[in-house]
Amino acid sequence: MVTNYSVNCMMCGRASGQVRRGVFYRVPGAPSLENRSGRSRCGFCGGNLYLEPDDSITVPIAASEEVRRERRLAS
């Protein structure tokens, strides 16, 4: 069972982030997602987002986010 997903835009094709164990992690440098009518939209172009099962890039992005959280808590 896949629990890691890449969050991609249908219009511009950019990766906005990923979902790992139900938690969204934004790709470093990507704008925040937009919320229109209760639905998340691409922060780059406002397009629809879709989830793609993916285990290949999950660890680096999620790990970097966890390191940032730990640094914030330590300071």
C-alpha cells in the first residue's frame, strides 16, 4: 500500500509538494497552495491538483521539512 504521494498540477505540470502519511509537505521554493471553494489549487497557476503515488522523492523533501521544524523548536 502506497502512503506517499506527489502533489502535481494538471495545468502547469509543476510539483507543489507531497503527502506523506497524511501530512502535506510543500516543495522548497513553491508558493503556498490556494484555496478556492474549499479545494486546494496550484500556487503557481491556480490549476487543479492531483495525487500521484510516489516513493522516490518523499524522503528528501519530508526529511528537510522535519529538520526545519526541529531547528525552529530548538531556537
